[in-house]
Amino acid sequence: MSTAPRLTALDALHRSLGATMTDFAGWDMPLRYASERDEHNAVRTRAGLFDLSHMGEITVTGPEAAAFLSYALVGNIATVGNGRARYTMIVQEDGGIVDDLIVYRLGETEYMVVANAGNAQIVLDALTERVGGFDAEVRDDRDAYALLAVQGPESPAIMKAVTDADLDGLKYYAGLPGTVAGVPALIARTGYTGEDGFELFVAPEHAEQLWRALTEAGAPHGLIPCGLSCRDTLRLEAGMPLYGHELTTALTPFDAGLGRVVKFEKEGDFVGREALKAAAERAETAPPRKLVGLVAEGRRVPRAGFPVVADGKVIGEVTSGAPSPTLGKPIAMAYVDAAFAAPGTEGVGVDIRGTHEPYEVVALPFYKRQK
């Protein structure tokens, strides 16, 4: 028996705006409002407003909160400054990626772990299981927050119209408590689009008030509401991994080209350490497949699971693919054999329903914003 998808605090508002809704990780979420290409281009050139309330917030508190998180995750959480955030991962004992996370340090002994929607319960269960022996508490706060995001080059100007928080002093991957349009919020300078932007954690009962205020403040700057479809093409252009595509339990952070998030130098043991050491050595000496970018020479769009081919043999697999509004061509991320991973490697194609379409191998990301 299937259960009905969960609704965000903004569900009725999305429907009033004519959003096309979709079931995503057990939530009813806006896929698009009108044209996903227009929404994508708005974020690249002006600004977009997203409802991300499906993400999973887990609070960790206590005198040993930092030590516990450094044990449970691959990063060194003890070095995260007050008001700062850190991209990290949680892995299995064998090094397989359970999820990629952002950890915010909210206070001296308080942290917020933000997990992907589809993995939130798995991450919560893993943290709850691993906290034994530490003077720390793990709390499920998924119902305590709605999450809105303003992304794009105009986002600082829009935010300054609705808050007197020190946005100029707010660095990338940092957060500060403040008031936005009269609503108490955690204002974080993070995002998943490749653009400057802000993510706003607020109580669900304040979400609609905040959405309407941001819509009004953003109107002169060309802000429009944006759905999950353009969020996917934006993150793909920016070379950002998506769990279930570029990241899975079958891969370690080193397989995914993200070994930099693993901090072997931190004090004490951590879950997966031995397996990750072995994975790091393999990546140095005999790397398995590497994650690369592919740009189409033609118009056919590759999709996840399509084989990557060269010399009549399968040399890899597409993990994500879509038309790129910014490049004007289809693009993909794929894991390919190391021998074919260098940018410019010739003779590489994607098998699209039996036809080998030519693709150029490029370094990631496909798109990088001008600072």
C-alpha cells in the first residue's frame, strides 16, 4: 500500500501559481511553474526562488557533539567555526557513500546536519546508532523547518531589501541567525545551482509570509519561482553530484573524485577509516573509473544509465544527462575508465538506443560563475 506524499508548508501556494507537481523522495514538490528553461536562465542571469522544504534537518547537541560528528562523518567537524558550514559525507564501514551532507555549526555545542530528502531517515538512523558512548544528542528536526532558497546574481540585492543582517560579511558556506521580512531565520550562504545565493531555514508557519515577501522584493530584479527540474540542470552545469546518480553506496568519496572531504588527519577513529585508506591508495595507483563531463556534438540527450563507448567497447556509464540551457547543447556526467578520462580524449561516444553519438570529454564543471 503506497502512502500519500508529504506536503510542504507552501503546497497550496505552489498550486495557486500553477506549478506542475511531482512526487520526489516521498514529497509532493513543484517540478516547474511554466518553462524550465526560463527558470534555469532566470537563476543564471537574475534570480530564482525555490521551496526546498523536503530536505532533512537533524540537530546534534551536547558537550561532545563535535567529537561525535567527527567520528560519525568523514570530515573534521571540530574545525568548523561558529556560524560556518562544511560539506561532508556519511559513509558505511566499507566506505560506501550513504549521503552527502552540509553541517552547520549553530553554537558552541550545537550543529545542524542537512541530509538529502531521500536519505534523511537513513542518515538519522545512522547518527542515532553511532552516538552511543558520546555525550551528545541526535534530534529529528525535519518538521521544525521550512527551507526557501534565493539563488542567482541578483540574490544579494533582493535579500538586502528584506533583512538588515550583515550579508556582505556572510561568506560562502556560512550562516547567521537574523530576521528576514519580519521572520526569524537561519540565513545561510549556500546553494546547489553554481550561483551566489541564500538558503533560509524558518519555522513552517512563517514560510508563506517569507515567500510572498521575497516574491515582492524580487519582482524588480526579475526573480521568478523555480522548480526541481531547473534545479537539476543548474547543478549539472555546475558539476555538482546528485545522490543516487554520481554518489551511491557502491562508491567511496575517492571513487567519486571527492576524496578531499575525507580528513584522515583528524583526531580519533571514524566510521569507514580503514576502507577509505584502501580506497585512497587505489585511487592513487590504479584508479577505477573517473567522473568526467561529456558535451554532445549532436542534439540527442543522454540519460542516466546510458553506456559510454569507445572503440566499440563500453568504457563507462552516464550518471546524469540533460540539455544545457547555458551551453545550448546536451551535456552529461559519466564515470569512464581512467584511460579515457583526460579532457579532449577522442573517439568517445554515448550509446543512445543503439546509435553511438559522439561526445567531447571535458573537465568539470561545465559552468563556473564569474566572481
